[in-house]
Amino acid sequence: MTTIKEVAQLAGVSVATVSRVINNNGYVKLDTRKQIERAIKQLNYKPNEAARTLFKKKSKIIGLLLPDISNPFFMLIARGVEDIALKHGFQVLIGNSDNSLEKAKGYISTFNSHNCMGVISTAFDHHSIVELLETQDFPFVFVDRLNAQQHGVSTNHYRGGQLQARIVINGDAQCVLLLHEDLSIEVFNLRSRGAKDVLKQANIKVMEYSVSLLQDTVLFNKILQEHHIDSIICSNDIIAIQALGITQQLNYKVPEGIQIVGYDNIPFSKMTFPQISTVDQSAYHLGTTAVSKLLNIDGMCCEEIELTIKHRQSTRN
């Protein structure tokens, strides 16, 4: 009878690597995987199915992959996931990828080694993560990421950008500065497009810059002055809070001189002075909906979360 050691020798890899391929336990490069599969076929290797069944028995653990654990938005999602998971007898294992694909791979391997019954992910580079997850033997759901619809729950980010624009229009905006995150990330791109489309239809001048602009206070101030900026729309509340602090340091009055709008409605948006007007996409609800979809809980799996405007003192309305 052929052994796993013989398969490893023929494929030129370790026994552990062969085991990962056989049990779908951890990441293996595609070329290496194909090489091992050829060796298995050539040697007509038959793994011990009883052992495999025992090994692959799923636990009562859900893997949660976050891109930035320091961002309150993602922690609200985590809280929503945990509350529903615990209610139905599951625990949550959290991985913080720091927007690194390599770290994400490591956590996915960890989720697999713990026999997680499924994975919920908010990773920014979700296309690459989908490719990894599809090679594993567990279901997955994406939160706030626009991949294949059968795998995700999300809000309408284009509409969210439109709502941001309408907030500043109601405050008599004449020239708006859009401060955005990486536009290669679809959710930020859609928010930016939604805001620009509404502002241009209203014949309002729009300037658009990356959030990195806030790192250069002199340039930021120059743009505000030269273009007579009276409103700032931000991709999220974290940027809005940063923009608020810098504009106040530059002695602009908010909202009289410059109004500022955020996105997400994180708790910190109510801790500034003035408080930040924002669009609430209910991060907690996104989390509860995602885990409900993963666990197939009836009545809790709607895929689009309603957006609401939170009018506060950072805008003129």
C-alpha cells in the first residue's frame, strides 16, 4: 500500500505539505498542489478516510478576518458577529490582517487548523481572499465588500456617497473637497462617484484628493484657500475627524466656514466638537446579518442594509 511519505518523495515536498493538500488544511501554492495531486494519481494513493473524517470534523468556531482591528467600524462588525454567534453556540476567532495578504493567508490557515465551520471577512483585498477561501473546505461570507453577491452582505455605497453630497448641498455648499481612501477599493470608489455625480448635477465645484493630503498641512491649507473650499466630504469618519482637527488648527470655523461630513457613524464621531455629521451604514447590523447568513438563520439574512443620515453640528443645516 502506498504511503503518504512515498507521495511526498515523488512530489519533492514534505509530508506535512502533502497532508495539507489532502485535508485542505492550510495554504499551498497552486503549482505545488498540482504537483502533489499528480503524484497521488500516479501512485494511486488512497488516504485513510476514517482519519480524514475525524480530522475534518467541524468545530463550533467561526473565523473572522478583519483588515484593521484598530478601526472602530470593524470592531462594531465584530461585536455584531460575536453576539449572534454566541447566541447560537458558536465562538469567534479573530484575525487582524493589517491589509496584508500574507497575514491573511496565515490566518486562513489558522482558521482551517481549528476546523472553523466558516469564515466572515472584511478584508480590503477581497478578490485575492476569495481565491484562497475557495480552495478551503468551509463556507464564507464577505461583509461590506462587493464580491460575488452570493457570498456577501453590503450597503449601497453609491447611494451613501449621494447622501453625503445632499448633506453639504443642504448646507449651501459652493465648492467641495472630497477626501478619499484608496479608490481601487470598490466601496470607496462607489462612495466617491455617488457624491461627485450629485454635486456635478447641482453645478457645485468639486476637488478630489487622497487622504494623504492631510499629512501636508501647508498644502491642505493652500487648497482650502485658493479654491474657496466650504465643504469637505470624507470616505469615513476617521478621515472626517482628522480633517476636523486640522481645519480647526488652521482657525477655520466648523461648520460656519467649512462643513465636514463623514461615513460609518462610529462612536468617535459623536465625541468631537462639533460632532460629525455622517452616513450610518450600521456596522453592528452588518455583522449580525453576515453571521446569520453564514449560519443560515431564517429571517435574519437580508443582504442590503439601510443607510441613514445622522445630522450633527459639523454641517450647516
